[in-house]
Amino acid sequence: MVGTWAAIILATAPAQDVHEYRSSGRASSAENRLAAANLVERLNLDCAVTGASRLGANATGAAHFEVSCSSGPGYLLIDAMPPRAVSCLALAGAARDRRARRQDQCQLPANRIDLSTWRGLASQAGIDCDVDQGAMLGVKAAGGEIHEIGCRDAAGYFIELGEDNVWAVTDCLILQAQGHACGFTSRLR
């Protein structure tokens, strides 16, 4: 599923359509942050912007931004009609699948995806375990992200972000009993 999502994501903002602004066309960091925060609000994203970088624009003039958020990884934003957002988690999943180039990844330091990212998501979802792995699996039709959380010496979980920004948590042992697979949990015996 990640590969399909990655192809869709990367098709929405091909890197070859993005160009850097010359120094005479650059806005101040405060102006970029304000423009990006406005775009986050228009997209109704759950993100209090802590940093923003204007990446350039595509051939139609739609500005591209990367934002970092106070509550976790940020987004790549495209100020087009309609505006679009791509989660840095989704892009990291695409990179893990080796389908994304470096320039298609989030670059702000706050958007680095590491073990603390997965621990933070697990905590938000109410999971109490020693998180040792994590992966974004895809996005539901309504837009909610789906992740797998791995726990050291315990069963992992699938977590799905609902439209109400509340996490639905499913134990991987239950999923395995129903015939589904979890990549971070050993098979039931």
C-alpha cells in the first residue's frame, strides 16, 4: 500500500517542476512562515507551525513549502487550487520503499523521522510499550493515516487517525487471529 500511496504523492508535485527562487525573489523567513501557516489553516491540518521553508514554485506558479509542526512531523505543502499537503511520514515511507529521491523528502531538522517520531505517535494513540519500530502503511480514503507500531518483546499495533483526529488502535495479535499480517509482530503459534 505504501508504494501506491508514494506514487500518488510524488505524482502530485514532481521535483522537476520545482525551481528555487533567486535571492531577489526570496521572502523573509517570517513571511514564509506566515504564508505557510495560512496554507496549513486553509488545509485544516492539525499543525501548529514551528518552522517553514519556501521550496520554490512549479510551472504554474504554485508555491511549495515545507513546514514543521509542534506536535510531530510536518508536511510538504502546495499552494495550488485546490491546495495539497503531503505528510513527511508518507514521504519517509516512500523513501523506505526506495521510490523517492532525496529532494522529494522533508529536509527541515524537526521533520526527521526517527524512533522518537514513532514513540510520540504511540503515546498520542495511548499505547504503553517500549516502541522499537514504526512505519506508515498508507492513508484511508477519508485522509487518516495508518501506521504500524512495533513494541520490544510484545505485540505491536496498527493505529489509524480518524477524521476527528482520534487514534483507533488495533492490537496485532487480534489482526493476526483474523488472518492479517503485522510486520513488527512475530506470528502466533
